[in-house]
Amino acid sequence: MRRSGVAEDALSMEAVVILTADMRAVVRAASLCFAATVTPDGRPNLSPKGTIRVWDDSHLFFLDLASPKTRANLAVNPWMEINVVDQLSRRGYRFLGRASVHCDDDVFRQASKIAPEYEVASVILLDVEHAEPLVSPAYQHTPNELAMRASWKERRRGLDEEFEAHIAEHGEFVV
């Protein structure tokens, strides 16, 4: 049975999230997410991931390009939350579930194809068990999403100019 992006799994009777067209569009548009895990001593760990993608109807994944802490945390506690927000629309989703780490298997080989220029240590696959919207409070005084996007396009231009002036004055970040 499917209601509001949630289906009931007939075998386990647990709710599983069916990623909606809107969820998929936000993930595609954002491409950057923040993944939250818990360290072995119970502290939060939040890490940006620039390769977030939809795997199938109920899974998201990202490539582990430089994520040894995320991988270590998941080895102890598989629970992870991923937040994805479209910057211009100021809305997105939080996805919660158990993650699995894939190395040298079919998931790893297929997922790694999205970034052949990188050395991929592993692929993190999230089984989305819960999803809920993230919506900016700015919608309380913005009439609709198109108005929000127009406002943030203009604001984004100003922020970019300001940061480029910072770079010109202080120099580029060197890796």
C-alpha cells in the first residue's frame, strides 16, 4: 500500500519510504547533502557529501571519496540521517535509515561509475526508512516557490560577488 511516499512492506510490516518524484528532483538539483552519523563515543558527526544520488525507489547513495570517519561510525552504528536542500527553493528533505558500506561488490562497481575521475574508497547506501520535508521559515512571508527561487537567485549573486572579493583580497584557498 502506498500513501504519501510511504509503503508498507508485506513481509516485515515495517514502513519503507518510496522516494517521490519531488524527493528525486531535490536530490538531483542539490547534489550536495549533509550526512549525520554517531561516533563510537556517542558524539554527532556531520559531513558534507557532494555525490548524493538516488539508487532506486527506497535507497540513496554517495561515494566515499574522503570519509574515513563516516565509514568508521557506520561500522559501529549503521543509523544515518541525510539532509538535502535545494539552495534556491530553500526546501528539501531529511532521510533517515540504516546505511551499508559497499566495497568491491556490484553496488560499489555500479555506483563508482558516476565519478570515474576519483578514487572511491567505498559506497554508502542508505535504506530510507523515514523521510520528512525540510522547509525554510521564509515561506511564511514568501508567496510561492518561484518567488523564493527568484529572491535567492538575486541574493546568491550578491553572496558570490562578496566571496569573490574576499578571495581577491586574501588569496585563494590552497589544498
